Amino acid sequence: MERVDKQSAEHYSWGSGCDGWHLVKTPALSVIEERMPPGTSEVRHYHQKANQFFYVLRGVLFIEVDWKEFELCAGQSLPIAAEKSHQVRNLSSRDVEFIVISNPPSHGDRVIAQAESFASLQENHKE
């Protein structure tokens, strides 16, 4: 067992200038610290098996889950069940840093969701 931090963790880049650090990477559990610069987003997707938990460390993270938008500030969190389509975005003018916990790990379990825009999804699902 060893102490892990961003300097010693396995690093990867994704999207347009986003970073991730594997703090825990086992067959049963993934804990990743991520950083998203202003104006970045990930592709709308879902996981067939992985349940995820997002916890914001710094900044403001916008997460859309099944056509509902959540704005999370530092110290706030959101669980996302497997098979729920979602997309994270940084709509602010500052970096956002957050932790993503996935059980089981989500790598290799991601399915790209339909390419509809969030606005059209909202319009089609109004009650």
C-alpha cells in the first residue's frame, strides 16, 4: 500500500485540454481526480455497468443526467446510476476539479448516447 497524489498518480489527457489522474485503479474500483478548463465538455454517454459518483473539489461543474441539469459547487456531489445518459460540462470561466468514483470501473464500459442537443432533448421531454 502506498500513498497516492496527483504527482505520483497515472495521468491521462482527454477532450480539449482536460486532465485525469488515476488515484485508485483496480478491477473493482476506479477513483479519478479530473480537471476541466473553462468551456470544455465530454461527450454525452452512459455506462452499461458502472455506477458513478461525482464530487466537486473546486469550481462549478454542470452535469446533465437524463435531460435534467445539475449545477454542483465545491463540496457538492451527485451519484449517477449505470445506464443513465449523462454529460459533464464546465460552463464557467475557471477550471473545475472533481473526483469521479466508478464501481465497477467505467473504462471500456462507455456507450456514446444519441447526438441530440441538450436543448432539443429538453423540448422533447417536457411534461
